[in-house]
Amino acid sequence: MELTVNGKGYTLDVPGEERLLWVLRDWLGLTGTKFGCGIGICGACTVHVNGAAVRSCLMPLTAVAGADIRTIEGLAATDDSGTIRLHPVQQAFVDHQVPQCGWCMSGQIMQAASFLTQNPQPTEEETVRAMSANYCRCGCYVRIRQAVQQAAGMAGGGEVGT
């Protein structure tokens, strides 16, 4: 199976029915994507497939063959000098001190980044609606909303996605 994850190509001998979450974590060592519920409800396992936020715990490998897959590890950019430049959503989550336990953060960030690529200047109501399917055990929803709104502002009306 051929996969492209965070811009890097992989050839894997993995059964096609294996879920993307476990391929990312167990086969590729990309453990930033978290296992939460295993049934696509919580959003902790959210990654991008061709720019769209998807639940990797539900996604069979055959469904993503040839797709561009991006995980939380591939969201930030590294410039020519080797300096890591956080994605605007990551920076906003840091600025608002959103993470507590961290269980949901990579999924929250990936959901927000995909959402802002589709809707770079959302209203507060649109932000709440877009983020409502990602659960936070610590109840940090106000800070999550504030961070997503800040990230939209950081984009200055342009595209937020990388």
C-alpha cells in the first residue's frame, strides 16, 4: 500500500482493512493522533485527508490510498533556517493555554485547521458549530472557541491551511 503522510511517501505491507489511526501510530510512529472512542464520535483521532478533517479510527487504509494525509506532526512548517513555524491554529491554542490533559488537542487542532481552510473568517456561531463534534474531557470549549477565532484573525482574511 502506498501512502503519503505529511508530504512523505511510504510503502507499507499492511492489510487494507487496517484503520488509518493504527497505521499512523503503530506502523509509522506518528503518535500525535490519539485514540479516543474508536467509533468516530469524539474526534481525538482527527487527521486531514486531502485537506478534509476525517476520523482516522473509522478510515480503512484502502480508502486513503493515494490521498494526501496530514497529521498533527505535519501541521507546523520548518523554514530554510530550520526554525519551526507553528500553524496559526497551533499558535492560537498556545496563546490561549487551551490544553489541559491533552487527550483531544491534536484532534481539536486538526478539525480547526481544516475548518478555517474552508471558512477563513467564520462567525462565532460557525466556529461553535464546526467544533461541536470534537469532545474535550476538560471542558475547555470557551478557550477552544477563542483560539479558533484568533487563528482566523491571524490569517488576515487569507488561507489558514498549509
